[in-house]
Amino acid sequence: MIKFTEQQLKVPKLMRPVYLVTAGVSKFDRSFPDKRTEELCIDAFTMAAEMLDMEPAELKGYIHTCYYGHFADHFGDQLLGEAVIHDRLGLDPLGNIGIKAGGATGGSTLWEAVKAVASGYSDCALAMGWERMDEVPTDEGNFLISCAADKDWESPLGHIYTGYYAVMAQKYWQVFGKEEDSFRRTMAEISVKHHGYARFNPYAQGPMKITVEDVLKSPVVAYPLRALDACLMSVGAACAIICDEQTAIKLTKGTKNKPLRIWVSAGSHTLRPADRRDMEIPLLPHETAAMYKDFGEQFPGGDRYPGFTGFLAARIAAWYGYRMTGITNPMDDLDVIELHDAFTISDIQTYEDIGLRPYGYGRDFVESGDCYHTNPKTGKPGKLPSNLSGGLIGCMHAVGATGIMQVFEIATHLWNRWAEMHGEDKYWKLCGRKKPEDWTNLQVAGAKRAMAISHAGVGSHVTATILMDPDSLLKKDA
């Protein structure tokens, strides 16, 4: 049984307020045969500068340290790739460091940048992430990604992440889905939603107008997961500029971007999902022990926690993050979220880990319509829209960039610039994509608080990035 000490459960505290002032992304696609990685990073940085009405050279003048995330040197055939990107961005001889944390690399890169500013080491830091996944065949790429699993315990399952998640999906479907066909259809609805939202995103790789039947008829990759249940393999870049208060005010003066408060919290867990030690469920602020008193009776076979179907790392990241920011119930306190939907099943698992629904009831977040921009059952705004970018399934999974792309997306809602950054013709032309005639504005009206979850492996590392309008904080600074 895992036992936490009081010191381990100490709520993290930033030494001073930290702000996100701008962010940017490149186009995302399966391959860029005519474009180098550094060019994609420059595209993302240029967008971040333009959002502040600046030239890139002017914005670079504020940067003090740089944090670069990319998951696998193998993809780009370049060790120390961060040094190459740093050089090409023209930021030598400033200090920089590379971050590798599997699928959570983007979120972890932000985590390091935020800590640098919070500590006072830097007043302005660049967080940049990218991935080059088109220089190896797809099967080799899947093999390389799966090397982030425990090779002694997980790799014998097939050396492909879909296989790892398929086993979790089978267990979840059996225990919490009651082996009902309706649960499998709910999983498929997530894919339909995310590919559908990607249609309105010029940067997205996988826009598709599909049905639940299309998902259920797509090729099996590892049962019960099919091709349309899985995230994309992508190439692209994303960045964010993190500042202290004084620099944030200076950079955003006279612009459409308001400095947004930013916090990043993190958790981890063993790569061995079948060997996870039992423990009591760490309760989030809106949960009570009574909620899980008869858990084993409600869901026979599901009473062992964290077991095979939950991500303790996500629960711990949320546990710290909510207490850092004063969130008492994410369904009430947040306006929009981006989750790490590596697979449709992992999306449902994460709903529970971060407290959108109690454990065992994640499917209701979809079936209620709460996760949609517009609830398909009521025609009214969804209570907590998720993955309006299209997520990893519809938009991209350029691994090192993913967690930063998510933060770009939620920030555009808080800046009330989603329609501008996703709807203006110049961005569709820039990405060489045709804007659909039924393009829909997915701006979440009046959004003030948001969160993004960046997730690695089978839950080995997870970060929670929380953004808030500084005029809508839930907790005063101590």
C-alpha cells in the first residue's frame, strides 16, 4: 500500500506570480518533405510574436532562458536537437536545456519554464516543443514510441502503444462499461467529436466528418481499439512565452492578449500498469470518501486502485493543481479543457482521474453532452467543452509540441481570439488548407479559466497546466 507523507503532499507554491503572454503553433501534418524542423519552430515563434504585434527579433530581446521539448532523437536523426533549434532561432548564447518526458514532453517543458520564472532565475522564458515523425516508416515510428514503455514488463505485449491501451480498454469495458455495446459506441463518439472539431482548425492534420459507424468499421489495430480510436502521428511545433508580472505587462500593453496566470503541476507513476500497488483513492476537493465506500460492489472487479484502468499520475497532477489554484470542482470552476486523448479510452479514463466524473462514471461526461461546445441533446452550450482543437485524435500528436499546442488552444479562448486564430482566411492559406463552408466558431463565450492535461506512456508522467484570467482567480496569492 502506498502511503504519502505530509511533506510529499505539501501544496506546491510559486515564489511569485507567473504569466503566459503569447503562444504559437505551426501547421501540423503527417509529413513535411519540403520543410525542416527548425522552419516549423520558426513558424510557431513568428505566430507568437505576431500575437503581440511584434517582430520575432523584438520578442527575442526579452527572452532570458529557453526550454525545449522533443520526445525522440531517433525521429530527427539528431542528438541534442535542442541545441540545433536554439541556434536556428538565433538565441545563442542564452542558456537552454532539453526536456524529454514521453507524451508529456510538452507539458513538462512548460513546467520547467514556469519554475524558472517563479524562482526568479528568469523574467522571460521560451518553452518550445516539436517532433519530426516523418523520417521513419509508420511501423518503425510506432516501435520507437513504444520504447518509452518498460521493456521488461510492457514491451512483450507487442511493442506498440495501441496494444498497451487495448488491454486497459478491455478491462475498463468489462468492469465499468458492463460489457455493453453502448459503451463501445460512446468511445466512438469521442473520435467523431474530435475529428469533427478538427475540421474548423486550419492547423489540424486529421479533419474528418465521420459517424460512429465509421469508427466501428475502421480497421482493428489492437482490439477493441480501431484506427479511428487512435491519435495521429504528426510533425509540427508549438511555443509559449512565460514571464513575470512586470515583463508580462510590458509585452502585452496595447495588444489583444491579456497576461494569463499560469500554473503547472505534475505527477508520475510506474510504467508497469499490471504491477501498480494498491492504495486509497486520493480525493480531489469536491470528492468524499463516501463516494467510493461501496466501489467494489458498484463495479465488481474495479475496487483495486489505481489498478489497470486509472492514471494515478493524472490524479496527483490534478490534486496539486487544484489546491494551488483554488479549484474546488473542475466542472464548475473551469470553462474549457484540452485533454491528452491518445486513444478514445484514455480520454474517458482521464475524465475520472481529474474529477470531471467519479471513478467508474467517465462515460457520462460524453453521454450527457457536457463535453461538447454545443450540447447535442439540449442545443445549449456544453458545461465544460473539451478538445475543441480536435485533440490528439483530430488535430495532432507531434509529441514534444502536443502539451504546448493544447495551451495555445485554451489560451485563445481566454483571450477571446479563437475565432480570429482559427477562422481568418490568412491562417487557412498559410496552412494550405481549404476552410470548410460550414466553418463554425467554437469560441467558448466568456471563458476565464482553463486546463490542459499532458500525458506520457501509460500514465508514467502527467502535467496539469491551468490558465486563469488574473481578474477571475479563485484563490488569492499567499
